[in-house]
Amino acid sequence: MTTRVAVVVFPGTNCEHDVVRAIEGLGGQAELLWHASTSIRGFDAVVLPGGFAHGDYLRPGALARFSPIMDSVGRFAAAGGPVVGVCNGFQVLAEAGMLPGALQKNNGLRFICAPAELEVCSDRSALTSGVEVGRKLVIPINHFEGSYTCDPATLAELQSEDRVLLRYRDNPNGSIDDIAGIANREGNVIGLMPHPERASDDMVGSSDGNVLLAAFLGFASRRAARTDQDLVVLEMPARSSTGTDTPTARQAL
Amino acid sequence: MRFDVLVEVQLRSGIADPEGATIERALPALGFTGVHSLRVGRAIRFEVDAEDEPSAGEIADQLASRLLANPVIEDAIVHVSNGNGYGYGKGGARGAAETQ
């Protein structure tokens, strides 16, 4: 079954169509989901794309965190569902407390829009599962507030738990420990500043983003298959006792 | 009663403030010497309905910690006054009775 990805759109989001195109190019199915929705039922994965959610007023992500959809995203993530926040989406996840730390203004106060060379530092996440550690990827960054920071205890935890997924090879923005992307403890919630959807075709300079997005789709698809199985197993006693047809797990969800 | 509130949000000490540093570096060129430790923050003013000043302060504290400041990198200082005003044309913060 095709992996279904919800691409959340806040007022001010502007990378949603790039994400949809990249996902579909990899054989996934992507649908835009307005931030006022309260359900992500039926989806296997969630992407919070880049942009300027709610105008980035107050702080990037500060208001988006209170959008109605975020409760569902939180529940989906708590149940193990894969969620990735790209750029502004990373800022939203950090503000929502779904990822530790914060994104500050870049060192030198420069808005940076440029290809960034990255190194994959951990394969223990939904975005890097199966990707060779040490692999180099060129993926663009496009941000003003992308300098990752956190307190020393959090940094030590991220490092010892292998949760730093991507590092810049030539730190462009002052991020602590060259961090470009991190995961939560379970590895299913990921935030990264680089835009994999903008490196989805050699025509635009790089297709390295597909490495991450394909891994993400693969993770979501394997998890969906497992979840379906679990539900079928759970439903089997009911089917044998009543003799009625079991709805597919997807419908039950 | 309606109380005036001023919330000052500033980067926590120890957190780099590139905006403040840039402004400070520009000062000598303008003839300002001897200005140090310049930090940039933001000021948010609003009015809040509450029974008394402590409860107004409590509401403002919650608002400040849940939304106005990001506790990972920022601190908030909350000022509450009864009628002296932190807004425009209402007397200003100077001279107002403040609680922190």
C-alpha cells in the first residue's frame, strides 16, 4: 500500500508543494493538511514543511505550536508515528517541546540560502534509518534563525544517545556542535534545518535529499505494515466470535 | 479591575546575542564610547482583567512563560501596575508603581 504523508500547512508555510512533489517522486502519496484540522487519521507520516508559520511573529514556531493540528501531531508522535520538521517545521517542533533546544538567529545575523555539505552521524531515526553513517550529502539551507542551541546537559544527552543525525561539515550559522538535525529519544520525531525536498532532482543541483526522504518513507511504510498486523491480531478474536468481516486496519484507524 | 502589564523578554545571560553585539560594535563610529553590555530584547504591553494586582501578575507570569518567552534561551521580567500604564499616552513606565 502506498505510504500516505500528511504535509501540514500553516498560514505562512511556503515549502509544502516542494515536499509533496518530492514525496510523490519517490512513490509516496502526499496530501496537504490545513493547520486548523484536528485529525491526521489515515496518514502514515507527517511533515511540517518550511516557511514562516503565522508570520514567524513573536518567535519562529511560537504561535504555530498552538495551532489545532499540533495536538494530533503530538498524539501521532507519542504513538510512534514518524514526524519530520524541516526548517520552520524544526522550529515549530522545538517550540512545541517535541524536540529539545531552540533555533537562534544565525551567527553574523545573515540570512543564508546556500547548499550545505552535511554528514550523516546516526542512522537511529526515521529519517536516517538504513542510511550509511558517515555519508556526505549536499542539501540547501535557507534560514535566518537556524543556529541550534541547547544547554550542556541536553547536548551531552543528544550525543550519548546518538540523536545528532546530521552535522554541517562547514558550520554556516554557529549551531552548537555543528548540529543540522536531531531526533527525539525514540527516533521518530526529527527536526532539521536543511531542506531535503529542495535536493530532490539533479536538475536543481542535488538529489541527495531523496536519500533522507526515501528513508523516511521506508520507515513509515514498515511501521504502517506492523501496525496493520497488530490491529488484525487484536481483532481476530472478535472476528471468530461474531463471524463478521474485519474491516481493514486502515479503516479501523 | 484592569491592570497594565509590561513584559520584557531578553536572552538569558550566557546566550549569545548577535544583534546586541552588532549594535554595540557600531556605537564607536557614532561617537558613543564607553557603552557596554548591550543586549537586545523585546517589550510586550497589554492590559489584563483581574481581581487584584497579584492575580494580574499571576496571569501575566503564565502568559510570559507559556508563550511570550522561550525558556530555553530567554527570560521574562513582568511588570504590573494599576492605572499608571505602560502603554502609549498613559504616563509610561517611568514613575509607575512596579512589581516584579
